[in-house]
Amino acid sequence: MADEEFDEEKINDEHPLAATNPDMPLIYVGPNIPKLGMSRYTIYKGDLPSEVEAAIEKIPEIKKMLIPVDALMSYTRELLIPSSPERLYNKIIQDKIKNL
């Protein structure tokens, strides 16, 4: 995955799987980040905890990896596509984890 090249123009501010229902629980689908207390597949209902908000401040791409629970299957399919935004966000986060 480290050798992959991505077209950054394909990445926009709004994640394609962004929640349309603010009451929908979100699931974090990014890589584990023990130093920031982020664990893959953790579900958040309601407001995000302060620890997650702090993690987003350090690595803003984390926000792109918080998707509605009902979008998990779509996310999993998209992650298999080498040029997908999901794959790019994962790579960016993994690269930033190295510098924590």
C-alpha cells in the first residue's frame, strides 16, 4: 500500500459515505491508533467523545473514517479499489501515525 499513488483531486471535503442522518451511529473504520485512543470498528452514538475530537485535531483525516454504521459494507468494497478515497485516507493516517 505504501507504493500506491493517489489522485488527490479525487479527494473532496465531504466523504462519500458521510452521514446524512445526524442520529445515525458512526463507526471508525481507519487504522488502530493506540497513542490517540482510536480503535478500528469502534461505534460512537451521539456526540463524539473528547478523545476522538482531540485525535481529529492531530490527524484531521480521522474524521473521514467515521462513517455511518449502515455504510460499512460499502466502505469495505471501496477499500478494495486502489484509487478509492477510503484507501487514500487509510494511507494518509498510517503515514501520520509514524510521526506521532
